Amino acid sequence: TGTLLPLRRLPPVAQEISRSTAVKRANSAFLLMEDRVGVKYESVNESKERKGGHGIPKVSMVPLVFLIFYEVSGGPFGIEDSVKAAGPLLAIVGFLLFAVIWSIPEALITAEMGTMFPENGGYVVWVSSALGPFWGFQQGWAKWLSGVIDNALYPVLFLDYVKSSVPALGGGLPRTFAVLILTVALTYMNYRGLTIVGWVAVFLGVFSLLPFFVMGLIAIPHIEPSRWFEMDLDNVNWGLYLNTLFWNLNYWDSISTLAGEVENPKRTLPRALSYALVLVVGGYLYPLITCTAAVPVVRESWTDGYFSDIAKILGGFWLHSWIQAAAALSNMGNFVTEMSSDSYQLLGMAERGMLPEFFAKRSRYGTPLIGILFSAFGVVLLSWMSFQEIIAAENYLYCFGMILEFIAFIKLRMTHPSTSRPFRIPLGTVGSVLMIIPPTILIVVVMVLASFKVMAVSVLAVLVGFALQPALVYMEKKRWLRFSVSEDLPDLLESSAAPPAEDDTTPLVV
């Protein structure tokens, strides 16, 4: 058995002496070894335990479920536009169909690849291992931009829900100051630690879903099933419809960027994804089914914040206020979890030597200090965009990243079939290809339906990434910036042992 260590930062003289050895080790930082019998990937958690650990608490099952819940959803806030765009029937069918053709495949791929590479950086490491560091960087750039754009949405949604009670927050300087105050306060929560963020997500998730459960019970006597079947195919805003569905059911892979902070990720991650999948889809369908049939459907009224109006109709002012409070807190949960994912992604990229090493700097609470600051700055810059523009722009960049993920997933299945996968999708290579065909078609449709403005801005952002990666390589060569591979990275161990037994594979209930 031989152990391959990733390339570390060496003094210039030592680098010159060991150049040939360094090249071989640099390749091992990203490329999987050729499979002979099996390859065991040692997780960050196992490596830390062997080396004494850093004393930072790991995220356990329950907080992880709600971190995924908030990465993807946060509750039914924001799904109202699906009814406005296409009516009740297509909205309900859309959420069911999209869960099957998009959410389940993405969650399955995240479970397999996340347990194969259980470290911070997530999908960046997957793509780097399959396609090389250049495309890994492009994956990280596109997904980080998409995440920051997504995070800029939550202060907007928060203010949309409360402006009916506080009209001054509808625009102008008061709205701008409110965005800044929210961003600073929630950024500080991220700074204090991922464990705090996880348990805050649990509390916020329960508080945010509970009023919808109550509203659904109150709605039952008022339900008229005929309203579910209202549909006008000649009056469907397909762009808004698809973007709303896609936005509300994606980002399952975001949790992979902080897998290194999870307790026993090889077992915990797949199970948490399955539980979160049920929570997310049920959290959408339950209020959608009850509310569309309990009140007359006026499609123009189904915009951001309309659930609070329905709550007032069905239950009165107390339920209206509860929904608004839940919306406000839910958006806070979305914000802090998305920022965690974005910032730990930057930390993971720096630990792999893809970003300057100052991005790997942790605060005294173990959080990625520079990554948090960069993500917060991006949110402030993008907070001027409208709700629909934010959704369309983030979806476009997200689609680009997902194409790279699908390619990496299939390539690793083909080139490294014997590599240890604690969770493995119970499909062969052909079945895996067939599984990703529907979501790939969906990606193409979403990108084609984007407006010219969104398409132009998104393509320009991708091209910036194409130029940025060679620029960073040049800066490292000139020693203008310092890059290094973290000593705490897991090693790739070539083992003579057989691949994992069938009963060692963690099941994912979907």
C-alpha cells in the first residue's frame, strides 16, 4: 500500500530540488489514482481524528437536515409566482414533476459524490478530480456567483413580506439601510460558527413551517376541489413558471461544500438528504394544495407575500402576522445557510490550492473569515436586482455548474468504477446516464428561456472565470500571491482491500 500526499508549499530551493516529485504529488491533489482493486478515500473527519483534530464541533444529523432544507427551500415563501404564471393545476403538477426529474437525481448525485469526497469544497473537488483543476475552478466560480446572487434575494423577500406592515421599507433609503443592517447582522451569525447556524436553522425551520400547517387545517372546510383544475394554456408565462419551480427545487448539492464540517459524513449526508427531500417537497405541496382550493384563484394576486394575505382571509390578523413573522425568519435562515455554503466553498478551494491561501483563514470560531466577508460584499452589490432578475440570473449560472457536475459524475463512474463510494446510486453507468437526461433537458430549456439581458450578463460572468483562473496561476508563478495545499486534506490511499461490501452502502430513501 502506498500513500500519496498532496503538494505542500515548499521553500524555493526545495521546490527546485524536488520538482519532478512535486509534479507527481500535485496531480494527486485532484486526480484519482487508477483503480486496480479499490481506492479508499479518507475523510477530513477521519484525518482530523488521527491528527488530533482542531476542536471545532461537527454538524450532526438534525441540524444538517435543516441546513439542507434552507439551502434548497426554507418553506413555501416564493412559490406564489408559480400560480401567477400558470395557474393552480400546473403549479401543483410542476412541483411534483420537478421533484422527480430534478430534485431526486440531484440529491442522489450529491449523496454519492459527497460521500466519495467528504471534504469542504464539495462539487469543486468532484469536477477537479474528473476534469482537472481548470474546470474545477470554473465550477467553483459559477456556483459561488450563483450562490451569492441567490443570497441577495433573501433581504428582498424579507422586505417584500414586511412592507405591508412597514410601508417605508418599500423603497428608497430606508430599504437600502434595512438591507445593509440585515446583511451585517446575519453575516455576524455566520462568523460565530456553523454549529450555531445549524441549530438556528432547526428553530427557524420549525417556526416557519408551523403556521402553514395550521393554515392548512383551517382551510380544509373551505376547499373546493374544482379550483385545483383551473388552467389556461394560452395564458402561461413559461419563463416565470420554470424559473420559479427550478429555483425552489435546486441547490441540493450546496451542502457538499461543507461536508468536511459534518459528523461522519459518509453515513450522515445521504440520510440527511433523504429526510430533507421529504421535508422540502411536502412543505411546498401542502400549502399549495390547500390554499389554491380554499380561496378563489385570482392569478394576478399570487405574487411574493400572497400567502400572508390568504392567512388573513382564512384565519384573521393573528395568522397573517404569524405568516409574516415566519417569512421574515425563514429568509434569515436561507441567508445564513447559503452564506455558509458559499464561504466554505471558498475555504475548500483555498485548501486545494485553487485560491490564495488567505481564503483558507479561519476565525477563532472555526469559520471561513475571508470567505464570509467576500460573500457578504457580493450580496450587498447585488441586492439592487429585482426578484425575477435574481432568480433568472442565478438559475443560468447554476445550470452551467450543473452541466459540469453531470459530466464529472458520469466520467468518474466510467473511469473509476471501483473507487470506494460509501453511498452508491443503485444504477449502472447506462442507468446513470438515463437518469440525468431529463434534468439535462430541463437545464437547456431554462437557459434558452432566459432573457437576452440575463443571458448576456451570465455568459460574461462565465468568461470572467475563464480569464481569472489563468491569471491566478500567473500570480502564483510570479509569487504575487501565496497558494498552498492544506496539510489537513485527506489523502488518497491505494488499498489492496476489496471494494465495500453491499451492506456497507448507506441507503437513501426517496
